[in-house]
Amino acid sequence: MSISLRGSVAIVGLGETAVGSLPDNGSTEICAEAARLALLDAGLGKHQVDGLITCNPWVEPHLYHAEMFSEYMQIFPRFCMTLNAGGATSLTAVLRAASAIMTGVCETVLITHGDNPRTGMSGRETGQKMTTTMNPQFELPYGIGLTNGYAMAARAHSHKYGTTEEQRAQVAVSARRHACLNPAAEMSEPLTISDVLNSPLVADPLHALDCSLWSDGGAAIVVVAAERAKDFPNKPVYMLGCGEGHWHEHLFQSRSLTSTAASESGPRAFDMAGLKPEDMDFAEIYDCFTNVAIVELEDLGFCAKGEGGAFVENGNIELGGSLPINTHGGLLAHSHTGHPGSMFAITEGITQLRGDGEARQVADAEVGLVHGQGGVLSSHATLILGTEAAL
């Protein structure tokens, strides 16, 4: 017997901290501030939370992080979980929250993530943390670090499909245009394709401005059963579909350098939602590097395989285009806070569906896709969100 999760739960609260450089706050304090803001937005007290999901920060890791955080907040949940799927963590958390609520394990789940890698770690420590995603026997001895792995994927896509560096640069330019409309974004200066191509080469063919930011910050959401959605002060946003795909941990075991498990997580989410890529009003997708956004657009079905480079041109992925993506600025221009990075994609999706995007608002948005990716093109999770009208 299977239970459809379509429309089963709603997100009724969101909280976002400041992002960028937060030298006066540790990762636990950032996580707590995000949680406080989400509960305030939902009109809830912490005593009403009976489910908690966190992810382990890089700066202050704990063996049992969710339990530590519940102790810190003096929340005593019936359901308590620490997850780690890299940049897909926040989206996998929503699926697990929905499952726990629908099976009666708990009623009100707080998902909160925060970290401060920008000010809490040295550059050397950051590099060491990043290498933990690479295989110590078959990758690290040959100099294949995290950025190098993504660079290999970028080179492979160019070789197979003719994707150009200008097309990759366009992803960063479009993200920056959206960030310039978002007062909360870390980056607020316009960017040109020439700026990207003239920035230092980090790992051929990726330039510095092809790479995401490195930031402090955190975000949180509150999830409840759909039948409770209207009991809260703000417009609820419903989970219509979700899906995951996991092909490998280490890049050398990857099936392909030009296709990812988003080709499975996306269709699973669309199937549950009863919708298609062309039904989406916007998409918030993982853009740790510019080439990642291109391959995800293909694998999620927004364009044919090999056509992602052309798809991002001519304003197509910007406000007013056929598929605005990363309307808050994404990891390239809003912030990249480590594992919690994709939580801001979820909160931006909620903001758009509430109609609260102000200068960056997608007109008449009723349904949108959020996608996260962890490792080096490793773990993928897709979430489709919608307003009541989309149920």
C-alpha cells in the first residue's frame, strides 16, 4: 500500500538570517536565529515543535547535531534527525518531514540549517573540508579536488555538446541580475559576460566568477499537515511532488560526466505532482558552478540534452523569460553557506509563491521547482511547491 504525499503537507513558516560575513555568530547561533524567525513567521512557540531536522555544520560539527540543537533550543521533539546529502540536504529534509507527519510520528516539524564557513574557518580548513568529498585512493592522489571535479564535468559537456564559456558565464550574469533586485543578497553589483571570462581561472575551464560564493548564514522552515495549513498567519505553500536520485558518492564512480541523477529525481517529483516541466512558473536550482545549472536544466527536462547552453541565453532564465531561475541570486550571487545553501532556494520558492518577491517577483506564480545537489554531481533531490490554487 502506498500513500501519495502530493498536497499532504504545507510549509507555513520561513526564516532567513543575514548572509555574507557574520563574524559575531557561530553556526549554532545562526541556526537558532533562523529557527526563531521561522517560528515567528508561523506564529508558533518552540514548545509547539515536536519534530526537528538539522544538518551538521562544517564549523561546529556534533556527533548528534539535531539532539544537540534541541538541547540548545530546549525543544523536546518526538522526531529528531540529522541529515547530510550535501547541497541536497534541505530538500531531502522536506520529504522526511512529510513522511513523519503523514505516518503520525509528529505534527509540526522545524527544519533549520545554519553555518559560518566564511568567518569560522581558514582557507586551509575550507580546502581540507572540501577534499572530504573526494576518494582518498583514486582521486586525491591525482589532484582531483572538488572544484577540479566540476571542471572536468564542464569540459566534458563542452566537448560533447559544444557548450561555450560564454554560455556558462551567462548563468552567473543572470544570477547577479536577480541578486541586484534582492536587498538580502550578498552581491549587488551588475556583472557582464566579459567580467566572468576575465576573472582568474580557478580550474580550467572554470573562472572565479563561474564559482559560487562562500558565506555565513542560515534559513529554516516549518512543515505541518495540509489540513492545518490555514491555521497560520501567512499564505501556506504546499508540497506537490518530491523525488530523489543517488548515483554515486565519488566522481570516478559516476555513470557520466554530462548527465546526473536529476534525470531521475525530477521525473519522480513531476510524477507525484501530476505536472510537467513546462508547467513551472520558476525554478530554484543548485548553481554551485555555472555548468551545474546548465546540466540540471537539461536533466530536469526543461530542455533537451545538450541544449542547456542555448537555453540560458537571451534572457530565457531571467525575470520575464520563459523560466526564471534562482530569482534570489542563487549560490552564485545570493550566498553559499555550505550544506544549508539549498535551504535559501526553498525559502525563495516560498517567497515567490506567497507573492512576496517585490522587485524580483515572478508574475502570477502558482507552482515552482526547487532542486538541490550534493557531492560532485552526486545526490539529487527535487521538490515541487505550489499555492492552494495548484492543488
